Amino acid sequence: MKKIIFSIAIMIISILILSSINNLEKNINEENALLQVNNEIQDNTLSGNNEEHKENNELEATEENRETSVFTSESIPQDVLQKMIGNSIPEKSKDKVNIDELSYLRITYWGFDEKSHVGEMVVNRKLDNDVLDIFKEVYEKKYPIEKMKLIDEYGANDEKSMADNNTSAFCYRVVANTNTLSNHSKGASIDINPLYNPYISGKTISPTNSKKYTDRSINEKGVIKKGDDLYNAFIKRGWTWGGEWKSKKDYQHFEKKI
Ligand SMILES: [Zn+2]
């Protein structure tokens, strides 16, 4: 009888042990499942954070672009004026130039390197808003301009500035090989990518290293064509293009009567 009781007791203990092991396993499984769910939640939160972070970066990038896009007009600053005198304002012509009629512009342009750059330009005050609007429009269309420095950086030597493909406007000077004062003297003309868009009059080509570009069928970055984005931006605001003059051609040159 004792043996039977003992056996039953062993069986009950065994059953209890087995069931507690089962429970333990179940618990472990449940805990694992819970852990997995937690991990998944954490993963989702992390990837959510990443997405949020990406959005922030994108926002920063656009803000950066907005910051680098500059279109301003102001009176000629003193340091710029110092550079201009003896260069784009020759000493002997100092009295003929009214500084108050000129504006100093800072312009963002789309470079040949497919990047934004901020250039400088001096134009007639009456045209400053027009010029800013034109360059805003061509910048948005990513029309390529290679350089935009004041001609004073070249000692106001037009040939040097043109040969370097530099875009510029004001310079108190006569039209090449004449005594006629150029429209550039009033800041009412702008020469754009001049190396690729030469001045041609008879056998004269300016700049002298631009012979290749006398062929106007050439399709290259910065070569101005009738009907392109640059041409349209000027023409619709009442400017004329030297590429449409009859006796001579000045493909780099846009001007407006003031
Ligand atoms: Zn010109």
C-alpha cells in the first residue's frame, strides 16, 4: 500500500514538474514574442526617425539653395568705386561719369560647372531691376554663364575680359576702332560669354581668340542663339541683341535704350 501511495506521489510530482517546465517554456516563448514585437516597434520608430531626419536634410538643402541665390542692387560701394577709378572709370573721364546713375549688382548665375555662383556687375540704375529680373529668369532655367566679374579685374581691358569669356556691363569706353562712346559707358549694355559670342565687323573679330565661334551653327554651352532662354529673357523686356544687327554682328551684346 505504501508503495502505491509512493508511486502516486512520484507521478503527481512528475506531472507538476512537467507542467511547470511547460509553463516556463510557454513563458519564455511569450517573452520572446514580446521582445520581437518590441524590437519591431523600435525598428519602425528608428526608420521613422530616419525619414524625419532625411526630410530635415532636404529642408536644409533647399534653405541653403535659397541662401546662395542672391539678386541685389545697391549704390556703388566705396571699395568697388576705388577699384573702378583708373579702370572702368578712366582718370581723365572721372567727371563725365555720374556714380549716382550706376548700381552695383550681385547676381547668382549657373556656371559651366553646373553649380551656382555669385557674380558682380555694374549697370545703369534705370535698368537694375530689369537686369536682376533677366538674370533671375536665366538662372532658374540654368542658362550657363562662365564668369561674371567686374571688368576692373582685367584692368578694364575689354580684349582680356572677352578672351577670358567674362560677362560684364559698365565700362566707360569708346566702341572699338571708333571715337563713338559705347553704350557700355552708360551701363546700358551687357556682354555675355563673349569668347563664345564674338563681335564681327568685316575682318575684325573680337576677342581675337574667338574665331571658332564665328561659325554660329556651333552647338556649345553658352553660345547664344536666337530664341534661346537668354535671348528671350532680354528681348521680352525690350532689349536688342547685337546678333541681329545688320552691318556688323555683336553676338555677346544686349542693350536697352534709356
Ligand atoms: Zn557690348
